[in-house]
Amino acid sequence: MTDIKKNIRRVFWLFFIMFFVVVAYLGYFAFFASPNIVNTTLNPRVAITRENIQRGYILDRNGHVLAYTQDGVRVYPYGAVFAHVVGHTGVGHAGIEERYNFNLVHLSGELMQRVGNLAFDTPLVGDNLYLTIDVGLQNFVYGRLGQNRGSIVVVQPSTGDVLSMVSFPAYNPNTVAQSWQYLVSDERSPLLNRATQGLYPPGSTFKILTAAAAVEQGMADFVHYCLGSINIGGEIINNFNNVPHGHIDMERAFALSCNTFFVALAYEIGTESFVENMANFFHHVPFALSISQSQFNLSTAGSIGDLMQTSIGQGQTLMTPLYLAMVSSAVANDGVMVAPRVVQYNPLLGFDQRESWQMFDEYTTEILQNIMRQVVVAGTGQPAAVAGVDLAGKTGTAENDAGAAHGWFTGYAKDLDIAIAVILEHSGGTGPVLPIVRDVVTFFRDNNN
């Protein structure tokens, strides 16, 4: 009899544990795994849901409609202008349409919607999403980029809000199904969001981080005698057109983008300390859209030549336009980098939470702000200057193996609370970049009191 009771208890606890495991799994599936399951293109429920539930609206920060559904067809009123942010649905998913698919087909107030659908045949409508993008700024920035292959990103340093993000070549999300084969075979990669997925050598914009490393190593007063080129261990680095600058300090070297100064500076810092500093500057950036993480590949075992190239943004260092915009944001925001966000609000999550971290200390930030300001006041960035705006930044010309050099600018206007990064692929330098920066900052100033 005793053995029977023991066996009954064992069976009871076995079934209880099995029941608990099933309940726990169902809870995990319902509250945590379901968004990923719903979003996968292999899930047949996605197609069924699309037929029964009208996807919610996608809107800009001011309520302008960027995507809606009409007669079962998804419509993108701004076409290519928002292609890489909003994305598309139908032939696969991309952009916000992909990342927030679960939200867009989620029914807030589902019971009332179901009752209304049964009683009055009212449509079932998914949740709306409000983005951080400003439609007026986005339209202007996209038009200003024009037919130049590249990207422009404008962010708000104090919040991390992405105000504009454009990439060209782009595509028309309204006609993806018809043009799919062309889009995937086009060597210009129009489906690629260059702002978040394009990895480029940063060129001289990287000198922001080399300068920061030097300041943190106590070398803010470093002075170098520039002959127009520098030879260390048989490795030679030249200035642009081999122009000599004579005795030069960090402020003037940064404004004139003197390569020899920053190579000598990195050599004095030493490879090990330089690598340690950079580890603090390269963060994993969480973001709603598909993103390539910027890469710093110099190791402590790297050669002197690798250190020299890396210090001026060449070598194996690769960065996205979004990350360079965030570096400038951190300088503008007194050393604090706020993680970028492109979704402002949705009914399931409320307002997206912001992550932030201290990228530069107070003293380093103060020096970076000063030397970046001098670039626009008296240095290589003067053509970007806007009357009445305290614009600071850094220009960059990045050599690459695919043709003419890329042109860069990254910077910020602290009084306007914006930061910007612009890259033009194979532009041959910064000449075509700086007027774009000037015009975008001017437009923002004139339309955001």
C-alpha cells in the first residue's frame, strides 16, 4: 500500500512538473517569442494575417503618413524618399515594416475590434507607429543628396532621435514586386541602407577619436614639427599635396587635417594604449533597423605601419555614417552618447527607451568641442559654415580600393541640437560634401525655431 502511494505521488509530481513546463513555455511563447515567430517570413500565419488585418499606419514625428493600406495594397506616399527607413512589405520585408511587423498587425482593443468586425464589418486595423523622422527635413535632405551615391544622417544629440536618414541609390517601395529581380541584381545595391549598413574607411574624421585618445593620455599639449610627410620605420605618410605646416599644435593640426601630426601623436601614445582607448570609443549600438557595427581591427600586435594608417582613419577601420553621426552627437552632448532611435512611439511599447553611456570625459569633451569648432571657423570645413550657427565638425577624405576617394563630413550645431554625417562615395574629396552640409543645416535652422 505504501509503495502504491509513493508511486501515485511520483506520478502526480511528474505530471505537475510537465504541466508547469508547458505553461511556462506557452507564457514565454506568448510574451517573448511571438514577435520573432510572427515576423519570420517562413511563418504562413503572416500571409493569413495580412489578409485579415489591415496593417497600421507608419507616421513621422508630426503625424504625416508614411505608409498605409488601401484596398489590401500597402501604399508609400513618399516613394523612394523613405525607402530605407520605412522599408517595404509584400516581397519579403525590410526597414520598419520588417522590424515592427508584429506591432503593425497587433490589434489594440482586440475584443472591441472583433465585435465591430462581426457586427458592422468594420476592418481589423493594426497598431500605428510614430517615427522620429521629420518628413520636411527628410524630403529636403533626400533632394539635396540628389544623384550622389552615399548617405546623410541627421540626429538630435540630446535624445538620440534620428531626424533624417537617407541613402542613395534608393528604390520605390510601391513597385518592389515588379522590380525585384532588377533590384537584387543592380550592382549599385539600391536595397542597401548605406546609413546603417554601409561600412567605410572614415578617413580624417577618425582624427576625432585619435585626438580624444591623446587627451585621455595627457597629451593635449603635444606639438609636432611638420615637414609635409613623416617616415617612421620606413613607413611614410604624407599630408595632402605634401604641404608642410611647421611647428603645429593639436588645434591647428585638427583644423588643417595634418596627417603627420596625428601619425606622430599616435606613435607617441603607443599601439597598446591607443588600442585600449579605442575599445572605449567603439560601442555596440542597438537600433531598430538592420545595422552593421563599426569595426576597429587594430590589435596590440599590429605593426607601426598599421598604427600610422589607423590613426588617420585608413587601414582596416570601418564605420557607418550613423555611427559617425553618433560620435559627433556625443561631443555635442557633453561626452554622453545617447543610443539612436527611429521609432518614437507605438501602443505596445510606449515611447522607446533610450540607452546612453559616457563616451568622453568632461575635459576631453571640452577640447574636442574647441578643435572641431576651429575646423569650420578657420580650417578645412569653412565652406560648410552657416551664418549665426555655431557649427563644429571634421572633414575627411577616405582612400579606398574601388576608385576615387570618398568625401566625409561629420559634426554638430550645439545651438540647434543636431548632429550630422555625410558621405559621398568616390567624390574625390570633401569639395561636393561641404555645400550639402551647409544647406542641410541652413534648412534645419530656418524651419525649426
